[in-house]
Amino acid sequence: MNDLLYIDQTFEHYQGQNGRIANKEFDGCHFVNCQFSGCDFSGSIFTDCTFTECNLSMAQLAGVQLASAVFKNCKMLGLRFEACSDFLFAVAFDHCALDFSSFARKKMPKTSFAGCSLKEVSFIETDLSQADFDHADLTLAVFNQTQLAGADFTTARNFTIDPQYNPMKKARFSSHGLIGLLSQYDIKLDLS
């Protein structure tokens, strides 16, 4: 990837692990089965791009602009999304492994995390209003001062959220999700 600008291109099986793809611009591009683990994307711009079955684990995201970026079946362990540019930040995740990543202080209203693994993910001071956690696994995910108004947790599992420290007006939960909302009170619920 030697050019500075790529428009409507498809990249398949690209091997860029531990490489540098910094200060590039991608518009309407598709990345399929690409290996980007440990890659430095600093300062790059991705607009209306789709990543399918890619490995982006431990990639460097300093100043990266993700404007309507969609990730499907991707491995994205340990990513620091808070390092991304806030300008036009909009992402969606479908069956991705995002374990150990951080979205601290990001504005992400209406973001979809459908079928994602979000183990030990940090959502500290994140705006997740109307976010969708359909069948997401939130084991040990951290919610603190997180805006959860209207978020949908009805099919999410393994979450622990303290309503005292996270605004969640009109958020949706199933009866089984009550355990994750009351765990800090050491209450035993019988949902049989």
C-alpha cells in the first residue's frame, strides 16, 4: 500500500502484520481476510469501509478516523479506540472478538455490537445511548459513568452494571439481566 488515497478498492489476504499503514486514506474500501495485527494505522482515515474476517489485534490507532467503519467476524483484541479521532467517529461490529479493548470517553450512540465478545472491555465515560448489545458477551466489561440511555441488553450476557454510576433511562434488559444490575448488592435472585 504505497499510495496515499484508495477509493472503492478491495484488499484480500493482505499481510500487513506489524507493518505501517499510516497517514493513508481509504474511502469505500473492503478488507477481506487481511492480517493487520500489530499494524500502525496512525493518522489514517477510513470512510465507509468494511473489514471482514480480518485480524486487527493490537493495531495502533493514534489519530485514526473511523467514519462509518463496519467490522464483521474480525479479531480485534486489545485495541485502544479512545486514541481514534472523534471527528465523524462511527463504527459497527458484527460477531467480532473485541476482548481487552477500550472505548473510554468515545461518543458511540446507536452502535451495534451484535454477537460480539467484549470481555474486559472498558466503556468508562462512553456514550452508548441506544447501543445494541444483541447476544454480546460482556464478561468483566467495565461500565463507569457510561451513558446507557435506551441501550438494548435484552440478549446480552455476563454483564455487571451499577445503575447508580451509569445513566440508563429506558435501557432494555431481560429478567435474567437483572442479576447483572443487582450483583453489587449481594442479592440472590430466583428466576425459575
